[in-house]
Amino acid sequence: MNTIRASGRTYDYIKTIGKGSPGGPGFRHPVDITLWGDVIFALNRGTEGEPCGRIGVFNFDEVFLGEFSSNGEGDGQFVWGTSIVRDNKGLIYLADEWLNRISIFNGSVEFNGENIGQKNFLRKWGTKGSAKGQLNGPAGLSLDKDGNLYVTENMNHRVSKFTPDGDFILSWGQEGSKDGEFNHPWGITIDDNQNIYVADWKNHRIQKFTSKGIFIQSFGVDGPGKLNLPSDVAVDKDGDVYAVEWWDNKVQVYDANANHITTLEGNSIALSRWAQDVLDSDSEAREHRSKVKDWSPSYRFYRPTAIEIDDNGRIYIVEDGRWRIQIYQKSFGQ
């Protein structure tokens, strides 16, 4: 079933983007994306045995526009990228949990036919440590309406807030399972009211805070929509909350009051354009594929890590395990 209906909402699977590739069109263990209209910036993390360190750029129609950055410790490079976010000035912020720093790129897109303009590294900031203003395992990034950057710190078990230039503003949290405490937090997002949502990974819950870090509520620990190692969280324009379950390979959907609505499990029935192009030019690959009796297990999410929602209500779910993005369209009353 490619359409899910629940509580007056409809979620239609509309397409998949992705294939395995060390460069060009395709992904190598994608862990996060950020959006600019129909343009998608994808953070490819790679693995220890197959380091990648690149940001691929393409649009909703799967036109590949270019890529930038590389694996390494130099300016404009990264080792273990975890999160990426674009501000309203066109700057790209990238978190590196190995180097414990934030790198900033010029993310403005200049088109020349189907080619993207050169991306320029601008600056970096961050030092490893547990003192205020230091970083240890930056995992998730989100920007508020003023351009301030919120960073989840996986190893410091906290959330820190910085100016765009990296000046420390505030932090909250410590290791634990009480309200306002964290156990290896990962994804983070900010809603239209500037409330903060954190995927509290090893506490198996989502926590919600004010912009000053005051605890509001937590959910996902039991009952319908119970979470197992949530890796990311997003909030749409209607206030519905989406929590990505890295371990159970699902996306749990809640309303603004944290009531469970439905579960997305993946519906990738069609190959992406990139993958189809490979099959069209590779007879051996077509032959191998023809021998598979049941493709339905591959339709489902596998190790989803991130989620983004665009202004049109399209929901993008990034799968590290299957090197792709599944996209749904949300609507009401259908």
C-alpha cells in the first residue's frame, strides 16, 4: 500500500531518490540532508573502510548539480559528518563528530545549465571539551529564526546554542534519564513557535523544550508510537511531529499534543531515476535483478537516520542503510 490514511491525514509515497555511488549522482551512506526549495544537499558520511566526505547537490527531479568537500581534516573537509543545515542567507553548516567542529560553506547555488557553481569553504569553529562553548561529539544541528545554531552533543549529553559565528550563548542537559537529561542525543529540530525537539537516542524518546532549554514534555517511551533509538525528529507546518527510529526502521508520527497518529515503514516500490539509468545501461545488472523473486523487503526503510519536510508538505526520509531518500506527500481530508 502506497497511501496511508490516519486521523484525517493522507501520506502518499511519491518517489525515491538514490543509488550507491562514491561520487556523482548517488550516495555513500547518506546521514542527513538540507533543503533549499527543490534543491537538496546530501551529507555522505561513508564508512571507516570507505571514507567519503562529500556533499552532493541535486534537485527534486534527480538532476545532479554537483558536489563539494572531501574526506580529511583540512579546511573544508570532514571525517565523520553527522548533520547539515542551510540558513536563509545561503550558508551551509556541517557538524563533524570526529573533529568536534562546525564547518561553514557558501551554499549559494549558481546555475550554468545543469552545473552548480563552486562551493567555497568560509570558516570553522569548535574545540573538543566539556566546558561551556566546547563540543564533544556534535550530532545534530538546527537553526532558529534569528540564525542561531543549536547543536546536540552526543558525548556531552547536552544541547548547546551558538551565534552564527560560533559564540556560545547557552547549554542545557547532562547524562541521565530524568526530564531534561539526555543519553547520547542525536537529531534536533525547531518548530514555528521556536520550541526545541531533541531525539534522545538511548533514552528512546523525544524531548521538547522552550528556546531557553526549559523542559516542556517528553514522549515515545511507551504506548502507541513507542520509540526504539530515535535518530532524528521533524515538525511540519501543522505541528505534527515525526520521529525516525534508527533501530526499528520506522517513522512514528504524532500530533501537536504528542498523540500517536500513524507509522511510516517505507514504500519504495519504484527505482530512482539514477538507479534505472544504471539498469538501462548494464545488462548483467538487469539479469541479476530479474532473478529476485520478492523485492518487497527492499521497499521498507533500513537504518533511517534523518528526516526533513519542505514547504509543500513533502516528507524526505534519509536511509543510511539503503543509500536513498524516500519521499512522501502529506495532505488532509482525502
